[in-house]
Amino acid sequence: MADTKRVKNVGKVSEAFGADIIASNVFLDSENSPTTELSVTRRDLEKPLARIVMMGVGSDFQGVLAISTTGPKGGPLEERMRIHTNGNVGIGTQAPSERLEVTGTVKAASFMGDGIILTGMIVMWSGAIDAIPEGWALCDGNKGTPDLRNRFIAGAGDKYKPGDAGGMDAVTLNVRQIPAHDHEGDTQPSGQHEHRTEGNNANGLAWRKRTYPGETTVTMYYGGGWNADPNNEMWRGHAVSDSVGQHAHHFKTNTNGGNEAHENRPPYYALAYIMKL
């Protein structure tokens, strides 16, 4: 590139640099143009590799500083950052509405100050409890944090106020907590019938029949009784109850159950709650 102007008091004072400007102030002036440009290039190239443009009084962007560079493989200059007179900085945008506005992805090792996370905010941490990030604290009841260890979170509202706590991991139900019920049943009727019981040999019995209270009759059979040896002349008896007709029997089951507690939690996955200090 041919030199169009020379800058006074510029000389090569160090072998490490192509040129040094030693002065208390360096002033670049584009004379009557509202835009001042400082371009950086190599001597063997016919175009700049980077450029700083100051758009001053008289332009649409008064006092705006724009920095442009070429792409990774050269090409035309592209604006990368713009600083406005109100202090707003735009990266990827020429009209930032905030102190810093970026069109694209921002990556940072850390952030200082409240930023988008306000003091007192609580989030879930997937890392180790002994590796809480700086500026945060485990919610264990210390450093002004609530103790959220081993707890679920319920949204505060009409039923729960901020700071309310309760619940149990397991519950043993009592009688008042289970639905009212009983266990009953009836046997099926089997028709009119009687019950007969045969006795053993009974030497010396002198009566044939005797009625006991409750109208149960004992009949004595001479010569044996039911299926007895007909040559057996001993007295044998059997008891026959009075018929009560067709009927059923009522029953109730025995008590069952072990009074053990049952699981009271849904499926869970444990993470640590941490709070911004």
C-alpha cells in the first residue's frame, strides 16, 4: 500500500517493533470527515485485516466506536463489536439495548454479582455436596438457608405457607384412618337334619330311653345298637338331637394384619438444594 500521509515523530526506536510512537497523547484526525478510521494490515496485502472506526459528530452514530475484523479466511471486514455513547456494548448487533447485548452464545468461567441469579434463589445441584460452587451454600439450615435435606418441596399457597414443614417417610394407619368395614359370612343351608352320636358298651344300664333337659333323647338299644354284633347282649346307646329344621350358621373371621408402616413416598431421585448467598 502506498503511503498517503506521514506521521511526524514516528521512528523505529526498538528492534522488536516496526515503528514506535512516543508521545503523551496520540491524536487521529480525519480532518473534515465525521468518521475516523484506523486500519491494520500487512505490507504485502492490499486490504486491511482489522479496523477501528470512530463515528463522530455529524454522523448518525455520534461517538460510536466500531471494531471490525476479517473472517478466518480473509474476506471483507465484518463489524464485531460496537460501543455506543450511552455505554451500551453490542456484539453481533449494532443497536444494543442493554449494557451488554450479544447475538450468539456467551461462555464464561464464572459470574460475579447477582446477575440473573438473585440472592436467596434456590436451585438443585447435581454435583457432590462437598463441592458446592463459590457464592452458594447447601440448604442445610446454616448460613441463613432452610434445611431442605431429605425433603420434597411443596409450592406455597393457601394450604402451605413459606417455611412450613411436615410429612413422614412411612405411615402406620390406625383404625380411624381406614374405611369403616367388617368381615362376615353365612354357611349355605343343608336341609333338615339331626345329629346322632353312638356310645360305647354300657353294662348294667336298666332303662331304655331317657330325656335330658333341652329335649335331647338318649335311646338305649339292647343287643348292641348301631352296627353292633347281634349276639352282644350288652346295652349300648346313641344320642339323637331333636331336629331344628333347615338353618344356617353365622361366622366372623379372625383378626389379621401386622400393624406395620407402609411406604409413603413416590419414586424419587436425590439432588442437593443450594441457595445463592
